[in-house]
Amino acid sequence: MIIEKNGHEIHSVEEWFDLAPPKNGREQWVDGRSAKEFARSWFPDQSGPVCPPELAALLDSHADTRGAILRTATPEHVVRFDALRGEPRNSDMVVLADHPAGALAISIEAKADEPFDKRVRDVLRNAVDKIAGDEPTNAEIRVQQLSQSLFPTWIENVSHLGDLRYQLLTAVAGAIAFAVQKKAKRAVFLIHEFVTNRTKDRKHEDNATDLSAFVARLTLGRTRMLEPGRLIGPLTVPGSPLFRTALPLYLGKAVRKIRDA
């Protein structure tokens, strides 16, 4: 497996930061937080990159991805899922993998205990304020397109769109867009969570609740919780208007605990 950025191969955690630093640079590159711990998980020693065992086990938990051979990985990868102006989706890592059933395109979100961005209702409220103040924004159009492309019609006992976390919508849309761009057969979206001395259990629990609400909405309540270590799918999303092809979608969460006893 090769980890690379802009044609340059990455051989260590230090090179990862030099070639693919997080958005806020050194401020975000902190022990116990997701950016640095995620890089460390791929470079546990000086022998070269290796897929973190909890991510490998997650892929092996499903027959459709078991035995996948990871070929190339790119940290801090930008992908556009729509044609609107604005900041594109930035995936913490994308991976291309070979599999007997066809190529896999894997997108990974590294997460400590920070939330999955704002709730959709707050994104829309901010958009209304901008529109009322004669400021340009595409946020309301983007939210509508994301909702139409990802979710079936709302039913009782699942969360309304406004209650969901916005980052989960853009992350899954980015995972599908990356798979389409690379002509992969399936799109895989993984969350790699880090439990450290700098994270709080209450915030991890809040994130798990938000993730469960998103999964329940995506699956019309058939799956109420994304159990760590178990990949779910294939899921079928509407696709349109963002995607001409609705690729089979898989979701999973892996957890690494590096907190002192």
C-alpha cells in the first residue's frame, strides 16, 4: 500500500504533516486529537504504512469487502459532490482498494470527540440570515440537493432533516462522489474514532447518538445504531439530483482507545 499526496509518497507521520497538514495546521496537529492520532494509526513504527487493525477488521466484518487489498491512500483529499460555489468536501483520507467483486472507493472521517458540524436546521438558519442581509449563499440549495440525493421520504419515528448533523450528509455525499469519479463499484464511508486522554465520554456519546439518528434516517429505521466494528450495507440512496448512478453504499465505524487506564 502507498500513501501519497500530490504525487509525493508519504513515509512517516512527519511527512504526513509536511505534505498533507490539517486545515488549521499546527493548531490542529495535537497529541490526543484526531488529525495527529489518525496519521499515527497508519504509521505505528518506522517500517512503513499499514492499515490500522481496527479498520482492517471493520472491512473484514462484511462479505462484500472482506479480503480487500488497499492500494493507494490519500490524506486530506478534496472532492466536489455538486456544481455549486462554495467550499468542497475535504475527506481526512480516501483509499482505493481491489476486491474480487470490484474496486472499492473508501472515504474515512477521523474523529475524536468534536461534533459532526452544525445541525442542518442551524445551517439553514444561517442561510436565511445571509439571504435576508443580501449576502450570497448556496447553502439552502445544497441542503435540498443533499437531502433529495441521500434520503428516502421521511417516515414516522426517524429524525427530521433539521435534526441531523450536516457533516454526515456532506461526508457520505463526498464518499459517493469519490467512488463515482474513480469508477469504483462500491462506495464505503468509515468513521475512525479516537478515545484519548483529551476526549470526553459525554461527547463521544453525543456523537454516537447523532450518528445513530443519521443512520436511522438513511435506512428508514431498519438500522438504528452503527455498531463499532460492523460494516452495514449495501444501502441504496436515491442518487438524483447529485448522482446519475446510485452506487451501493456501505457504512462503518471503528474505534481506537488510547486513553491511559
